[in-house]
Amino acid sequence: EQDMRASARKQHAEGNHAAAFETLKKLITNPQSAAEPTVDDLHIAWQCLQQLGRIDELDDLLAEAVKAHAQDW
């Protein structure tokens, strides 16, 4: 999980927003992901969607995150 997160953050920093988003989405929708880093992942994923002009996908991502972490608010 830490390697995936580090890779996604590096991709985001390098401007590879599509790859970063796909990796972050896997982390965000994984019920086993810890809450605190997942919040940061969600913020970066939102930035990626903005950069990609795909902000309309944010609601679906949020719904999936809520479903995956329903017991961990």
C-alpha cells in the first residue's frame, strides 16, 4: 500500500495525472486502507480529476469511498 501511494504521488508530481488517479482510486476504494492516508489520497485524486477535466467523476469516486469505508469515519 505504501509503495502504491508513493508511486501515485510521484506520478501526480510529474504530471501523469491519469496513472496517478487510477492508482489512488484503488487505494481509496480499498476497505483495508487506513483512514488518514486515504483522506490525502482522495484530495490528490480530486486534483488529478481537475487536471484531466474529468471532475464529473468525483461523485462516483466519493460514493465508492463511502461504501468502502462505511465503518471507518
